Amino acid sequence: AVVSTQSTGKGDKAAKAEADAKKLEAESGIAQQMVAVIGIALIAMAEELGAEMALRSYSNLLRYGEPSIRRAVPLALAILSASNPKLDIIDTLSKLSHDSDSEVAHNAIFAMGIVGSGTNNARLANMLRLLAQYYHKDANNLFMVRLAQGLVHLGKGTLTLSPYHSDKMLMSRVAVGGLLGAVIAFMDVNTLILGKSHYMLYHLVSAIQPRMLVTFNEDLKPLPVPVRVGQAVDV
């Protein structure tokens, strides 16, 4: 009887260990899929044509993808278009901010903040005001809305999260790393950002750069310099 009890105990431990191993394997597979979705944005973010093709891929992933993949799509859109609020991306994120999956909604609201960061975009600010009214009883979503509102009005419009300079000719690796740090923390938003690791949002600080231009001479006295502002034109 003692032998049979011991063997049963060993069998239970083995079954539990096997179940834990399968669960860990499934979780690592989900994480790999989410990172792959964000990887598409990292590859495509440098040029307009690639970004448009990535958007088409993301619309298919949103329609046919598993829940974990759908949660990663808003984060990928944030990387793809940081501080560049395009209408189609804003509309997609606005729809996802009312999603039945709470994690998709959290990520979409945060992505709206990243996409509009430092732009003072009036349409985006209005959308976030409406979301604040809609989620006034949901503390987690309201926290995300307030965070996104702060990002949209970053430095009253004098700061940006865009990692690019000189019409995307130069890229700041530090800024991309900062964006990635915050975005990857949002892959498990309930445990990290809405849990005890909300300080991971400070990764964004390394991506913040000034949008204004101040020119000085060699004695650090203000120097008036003529500059051209607006869209870059191929001559």
C-alpha cells in the first residue's frame, strides 16, 4: 500500500511538471508571435511604401489573428507611426479602443498617445476626451486615456517621440530602444503597467527629443538663421 501511494505521488508530480512545461511552451510561443508582429513595424517604419504594406498586413492580422496577435497590433502601429498621426492609423486605433478584449483596448489607447505624441493633434485630443467620458467608471482604461492625453500634448507641442531626423535620413537608436522598452512592457499590460511595474513607462524618456530649433553663435548668443519649414521636397 505504501509503495502504491509513493508511485501515485510521483505520477502526480510528473504530470504536474509536464503540464507546467506545456504551459510555459505555449506562453513562449505567444510571446514570440507578439514580438514578430512588432518586428514587422520595426522593419517597415523607415519608408512610406513599406509602412503602407505593413498596414495591410496588420488589417489581415486583426481580422483573422489570434487574441495575442490582436493585442500586439496596436503596439506595432505605435512603433510604425510614432509622433506621426495619420488618419487611417488613428481611425483603426479608435475602433480598437472600444474592443471587447480589455488588453486590446488598453494597448490601442496607449498607441493613440504614442502616434500623436507632441503633435497637439486636435482630432486625436477630441477622441481621447470622448474616451475619457466613455470610460469614466473604468479606472484602468481611464488611466490609459490620461496617459495618452499627456503624450499628445507632450511639452505643449515642443517635444516629440519620433526617432527620425532630417526627413528620415537619420535614426536615433536610443529613441527606438526607448519606444521598444515601453511597447514590450505593454505586451503584458495587466501584470506590468497596471500592476506594480508602471515605472517601465519611463523608458519613453530616452525617446523624447525637442521639436523646436534654437540657433546660437560660438559665444552662445542667439543667432537669427533663415530656415524652411514644412514637407521636404525633392529638387
